[in-house]
Amino acid sequence: MSRGAFWRGYRDGAPFILIVVPYSMLFGVVARDAGLDLLQTMSMSVLVIAGASQFTALALLKDQAPVFVALLAALAVNLRMAMYSAALVPHLGHARLGTRALMAYLMVDQAFAVAVNRYERPPPMTPADKVAYYFGCMMAICPAWYGFTLLGALLGQAVPPELSLDFAVPVCFIALTAPLIRSLPHALAAAVAALASLVFAGLPWSLGLFVAALLAMLAGAQAELALRRRARRRQAA
Amino acid sequence: MISDSAFWTLTVLLGLGTFLIRFSFLGFLGRRQLPDWMLLHLKYVGVAVFPALVTPLVIWPEATGGEIDPVRIVAAGAAFLVGLRVSVVWSIFAGMGTLYLLQYLAG
């Protein structure tokens, strides 16, 4: 494992600690409010490490929804990660099975976005460096996730609503998206995703997100093919 | 009150299910070469998922009970522009800073 690549990953993942801290603390507080004890709160954060789905599951359980309903709703929130998993295959698929399993456990939005953004930019990385870089990113994010869930659960005090920390989540994803927009097809895909997410917001089980993302991927891919065809025609002419 | 059995069943199954979702392609396909059409689409996963996740949160924020809040839309725009031009860290500061500033000005 390359040390340089690991620390570069750490450095590139570190800004997201800013977001993970309030978000994980909030989970700790909300979980204790819902009546979970310390062990339960921490078990959920460690076993699942996927904030949005944990909030979903907790809210539904608190409303006395049947367990399988809460489970399916929370899993639907995480379905997007299957797309991350597929997108990481060309970069990380070479690793050993155990390493791939560990990378899968640690696959959160921030690590995926930071890593893919780096992999697709010059200079190209060696396969071993890609793995090291990925773990570096997660080394920045994951301990903060565990640690501040615990702190939130211990303090048990909500962040004052005047701080509008709910907005930290969208801002985080906006900060993740901006550097990914590198070409016209990327911009088009992002625009389709934004629009379609509003159009399909009414779908149950957070499926609107999934449908919007699939449409956006199609739009991006088709735009890229169209640009390639045009370039070829120009060359031929 | 959440019962212990409901909690543990849910948490263990959610942990397992989430792991399987994350493991799916990376775990089972491994070093197999993906077909070109799939690679073409996978290049757009990031720009497809994140805007779809964010847009409803910005347009219909839970904190306002789903009411459209111009302050949040402007703050989101600021975060996006700064993210395009400058960096991730400044994008986060620009987004939250604009939100606080406008909320303060609006009283």
C-alpha cells in the first residue's frame, strides 16, 4: 500500500469532517431521544454507516411502523450505493476479496465522490495507489462518524435550530458535485438529475432518487455518444 | 418506545442489507472487465445521484415544513458556484455563510 496515496486521500477527504461532525452528532442525539441506549445507538452507526437510512429507520420505528417496512424504506434510501459499487469496479475491482469487502463496508457518499473525482483526473494512478487513496479518504471520515455519534449520544443535546445545520447536508452534496462537472455531458446529466428528482419526488420508497439518477446517467451517456459522433463526422468531412 | 427486539432485528438486517448493496458489483464482479456500454453510463453516477439527492432538500426543506425558502436556494447556488470555481472547503463555507448572512439580514 502506498503511503503517499493514502495521505493524499486523507487530505482530500478531510474537508468533509466539517459536515460529518454535525450530522453524526445529530444522529446520536435523535437516537437517544427516540429511546435507544448508548450501545444501540453506536451499534447502528457502526453496523450501517449510512446516515440518511439510519434517520429513516429510526423515525419509522418510533412511529411504530412494522420492522420490515422500516427496513425496506431504509434499504431503498441506500440503493444508490449499488451504483457507486458498480462505478468503482474499474478502479478497485482488482483488489483481494477481503479488501473489497472492507471497501464495501466503508462505501459512503463522500468517499465515493472524492475517490472517483481523483481517479478520473490526470495524472493516472496505479491500481495499488487507488486502493490506498480510497482508504485514506475513509480514514478521514469514518472515525469522525463513530466518534461524533458517540459524543452526540453522550451530550444528548440537540444543536440549536438557529444554526440550520439541516442545510449542511445539501451543501455537502453540492460541494461534492461541483468538481464532478467536467464536460457538457456531465452538466447535462446533473441538470436532468435535478429536474427529474423534483418530477419524481412523489414516488414511494425514495425511488424518485433512483429513477432520476438512472435517467441522468442515460442522458449523460447519450450526450457523450452524440458528441463523439459529431466529432467523427467532422473528421470525415 | 422502540422495543429491543424490533430494534435489533432492524439494525442487524439493515447493516447486512446495506453491506450487500455496497458489496454487490464491487464484490461479485471483482476484476472482470465491464462492457463498454456499462462503463459509459457509470462515468455519470456521481453527477446523476448527488443532484437528485440534493435538489428536493433545497427546494422543499424539512426545516421550513416543505415551504420554498428563497434564502436556501440562493445559498445553495452560492455553494455550487464556489464549488465550480474554487474548492470543496470554500464551497461549504460559501453555502453556510450565505445562509447565515441572508437569515441575519432577513431578521
